[in-house]
Amino acid sequence: MTYEARAFWLRSPGVGEIRTTTFAGPGPDEVLVRTLFSGVSRGTETLVFRGGVPADQYAVMRAPFQEGDFPAPVKYGYLNVGLVERGPAELLGRTVFCLYPHQTSYVVPASAVTVVPDGVPPERAVLAGTVETAVNALWDAAPLIGDRITVVGAGMVGASVAALLARFPGVRLQLVDADLDRAGVASALGVEFASPAEAETERDLVVHASASSAGLQRSLELLRPEGTVVDLSWYGDRVVNLSLGGAFHSRRLSIRSSQVGTVSPARQSSRTYADRLALALDLLREPAFDALITGGSRFEELPDVLDRLAAGTLPALCHLVTYGKK
């Protein structure tokens, strides 16, 4: 049997469109999923939308079920929640998360979907891929009880990291952003907020997620001697300028990168990708994560929505895309 679906494609940098696609029905050990919601990961997807993936990162930046190649035409995305309509009995009728682009329905191996736990609304479950990034970052950062920690950048990733750190015993946590409107997100997460100028210094750890040179520079300035910045930002083709004179050497500061494409070395021997994603979904039982979903639209509106998100005229953390009825 052949199925028909509609999918969002980047036709050329800055120009999106909805295309009709056909695909074969599920075979053994495959599932047919009807999409309920998808999420636009604003930072990465707007960078892809404007054609900002560097040529030497084309292979690294491929999404698991991406079609086409960078810069375009390409079908890209990785925050998809849907309902299994055909497949193994244990998955039939279950709500699942999959690292699939924006498409109304699709077939993937059953091993590629993760069941959304009871108590996690499907709308919130679209955040699983971002919370997975935050989990990996904290495996890399290894915060300790009582640490003084700052998260610079209250976007989708930074806010997810802050939401998890808020659970750590004794941690003194600040969420920092140049956009003072993000104070509302911090309040919803139960986290202290500060502007870059007012941020506390002498921090043990700073997690940077603002995707800007200024944010990374300020992150270094907030550290105590021998402190560490863990950088989660993806800059694409943008040049990052840092001043590494002054206190950088005398205070023995460190910058480390963290990237979700591999399981943190701290957990590679004991955790799989599936384990990490299942943990992220379980953590999403916490209602505070709803503060990260700050806009919504219909699937058919995606070409205009991505254009506005990339231009900055439509502010959002995670933008929720709705597909038909549940």
C-alpha cells in the first residue's frame, strides 16, 4: 500500500514550501506514524533556513531522517510527536516521539520511536530532543552539589538546562539573557534571572547557550579562577570573536564544547542514545517545561512561520506546529 503525506521543505535558502510526498506502507518492524505535533527548534532550524550551515559541517549536521542536502533543497527537523497507526502490537495506538522532520505522516523503523510516558502531554513531548541536549550537556559539565552556576542564554536549550539544574540540591543558579522579557520564562522555571550586566560573578560553572560572541565573552567574565564554560551554542557560519587576554590565562579559565550528536564520554560506557532520549521524555513530566513553548501555528503556515522566525519578527523559544485533530 502507498501512502501520501505533506512535508515542509527548504526549497532554497530563505524560501520554504509544502510538498506532497508518497511512501510505502510499513514492513515488518516498522511503524506508520500520523503526526500530532512538531516543534521548531528555533536556533538550529532558522540557521538551516537561511543557509547558514558551513560546508564542512554538512555531514555532522544531518538530521536522522533528513532528505536532500544542505544548503537546499532539504527536508529538515527533528522534534516530532505522533500516533502509531500501524506497526507492532505493543506500539499500536501509542503516542511516540521521533527525530523526524515536519511531515503529516511517515514510516520509520520501530526502533526509531520512543513511547511518550503517561503524564507527559504530546504538546510538551516535542521538547524531548532539546531536553536530551540539556541532559548530555550536564553529563559533560558534571555540576556538583552547592555549585554556583550561571546559564547564559535563555533560549530553548539554555532554558532546558536551567530547568534541569533547578532540581540540583544546593545549587545557586542564575539564568542570564539580554532580552529582559525572558525573565518570565525564568520565573516559570523557578530560576533567578539577571541581565548580563547584573549577573553574579565568581561562578564555578557557566553554561553558554546564547549563540553570540558577546554571550561567550560574558560567560568567561563570570567565572571564578579555574572555572569552566561549557558551550552549547551552534554558531554555523558566523565568526566568533573573543578577547583571551587579561584574566583568561592568569585565572586558568576553560572553555569546553558539548554536542548532542554523541553521548557524553562520561556516560558512553553505560548509556545509549535510546537511554538518553527516554530519560529526557521522563523528565518532561515536569509542567514547568510548558514555559518553553511560546508560540504555535498550523502545519500549512510553516513556510511563513520559518521566514518570520529567521527574520526575528516572530519571537519564540519552541514554536509548536499543530497537525489536524488528535
